[in-house]
Amino acid sequence: MPVRTRKDLEPALKQGQIEPVYFLYGSEVYLRDQAIRLITETALTGTLLREFNDSSFNLLTNDVRDAIAVAEQLPMMFGRRVIRLRNFAKLREADEEFLLKYLERPVETSVVIFIGDDIDKRKKFGKKLLAGAAFEFQPLKPNELPSWIKSHLKTLNAEIDPQAMSRLTDMANDLLTLTNELNKLATAALPSGRITVDLVDRLVKRSREHMNWDLTDSIVSRDRRTALKVLREFLDDGAEPVLLTGVIAGTFRRMAMAKELLARGASPGEIFSEVRVPSFKQRAYLSMLSRIDSKTMAGMIQRIAETDLAIKTSKATPRMQMEMLVCELMI
């Protein structure tokens, strides 16, 4: 069965199609939480004594049998019950079997929502959840962010200039942070409601991810002076060298993926839908990918791994190890 997403869930709920069991999974917590609220609101519409028909259970601390006992009760007065279950990925086998029995014959007047980042797809319980009303919530791709931002700003009666949009998506870390920043910007843009690049620069703090971009971008751009300057600032601020090697490794892994896509004949649009790069740097990024061969790329990733190991095991100064790595990675 093809993976279903939030785009499949919303139309069904609007048409009143409510399932007795849902499985919402994936790493994009903001979108996942939105879906939980939407299912809950739809299911409890018209339900009296709502507080008695809305329950949540953390299966790390709550007993599975208590949760299912609530699901098997008729709703108070009339309507439906909603039961949310979290942290069920590492249950005992006996508890999984207990849940499986419920999944075979769920109560039609209850809506049970299983919520998690992922699940073991090899196990019977995981297969059962994925075979039902399962919806995946992954982070938006870079080319999806602008339309999402515009849609959110529309609810706030605000608009954003193209340059401000580009700057904001470069700084974005996750949708929760992005939503908070958009709400702040929309308020600051009153009475016109227009968000400019100057407003973004003044009000939006650069995230750690964006600061990391300064380091890796200067390495990829062969700007040794800037790379060493940013590295020195990170280390002076107390950043752990082993974390910085992880940041650099992540950048080069994405470069390797982009290189592979380029070799397969993927279009720039396809490449940058998978590998996040600011629009104004995409041409230079493609040029860099073209001039570096796969063997060299593999050697660089190996060198990062060696530095990571050396920092963890050697008595040599981590700062020197990092400075050597940055200089050696200049393409």
C-alpha cells in the first residue's frame, strides 16, 4: 500500500470519514500534532461532556489494559470517544498481543490514535498498524516550504516579499520554530501586513542550523579564511568538536547524495527537492558537484570519520584536529 500523508488525511476528515483506529508517525511533530487535533475535533464534533470522552495514555507509564478498557467503553452521553496512545514502540510482546486483539475488532464509537516517530515494520503489530489508517508526517521539502508559508500567512492576513521568503526558508529549522517566527513577523508587519527582508533580518534569530551552514558553506566554497574564522568562533563559544564533525559529515553525506542524483541525470529541481540549498547558491553548488569526482568525495567522508575517531580517542588537541580537517576539505 502506498504511503499516505497529511494530504490524504484532511480530505477524508472533511467528508466525515472517521476511522476507529489511526496510526500517525514520522519526524515532523508540528504537522503530526495538527493532524491529531484535526482528528480529535472532527471525531468529537457534537459530543456532549467532551472532557469525559477525550483521553491520552503514555504507555511507558500507563498500562495498556487501562487504555483499551477506556476504548471499549461507550462514550458518555452519545457521540464518540477519542483515545490517544503514545510510546508504544517498545512494548512487551504480551502487551502487543493485547493491542492486536483490539485492532482485530475495534469499537466503532471510539477513535484510537497511535502516535509515534516510527515502528518496527517487521513485527506483526507494526504491520497491522501500517495496513490500516496509517499516515506519515515527514519534514517538508525545500520546494514545499514557500507554499506552506504563504498558506499560514494567509490565515494571519499577512504577505511576504520574495527575498524575505528566501531568507526565512534559509533560516528555518523546523515547522514549529518557523510558525512562531511567522506569527511574530505578521504582528510586527502591522498595519500593512507585509513582511520584508529587513523585518526578517531584524526579528528572526539565526538558528544553530543556519550558523552551521556558515561553516559548511565556507568549506564547500573554498573560503578558507571564513571557514577557519567561523570554526574558531564555534570553538570559542564552547561548541563540542565532535558535534562539529557531525555537522560537517552531514553536509558531505548530502553532497554525496546530490552527486549520485546528478550522475543519474536528475534535474536541478529534483536534486534540490532532496538536498536543501538556498536558491541563490544552487548554480555554484551544481558547479562544485560537477568538478569533484566520487572517489574524492568518498575520501573526504573517510577523512571526516578519521577526525571524528581521533577527537574521541586521541590526546591531541581537538581544536588542531578540526583546523586540519577544515583545511584538508577545501575542494
